[in-house]
Amino acid sequence: MAFRPDHEIHRRRFGRNLGLGLVLAAFVALVFGLTIVKVSLTGPEALEGFDHTLRPGLVSPQEAQ
């Protein structure tokens, strides 16, 4: 039994799905890239979590004395 050739609507739908998939992949890559750049530029001291405690990185040296 041979496969029937695809109908035109299936080819158009595949093209739209492929385009949307590529746009989604580009968006994910952009967000990932921006995240990597932000983390690398701010340094590890900026990655302290917010847990309602005093963060030493935010206290100036004059206030600490």
C-alpha cells in the first residue's frame, strides 16, 4: 500500500509549524543568552537569595562599623 501525497493544506501547516518552532527556539536562545550575560557581568556576589535577612553585600563599609 503506497502513501498518498500530502495535501496542500498539510504542507502549509507544516511550514507554519516549522516557522513557529524556529521563532520559539530563537526566543529561548535569546533569553538563555541574556541570562548567561547577566550572571557573568554581575558576578557571584549578586546571586545571593532573598530570605528576609541582612545581606552583607548590600551594607556599605561605613555602616558595618
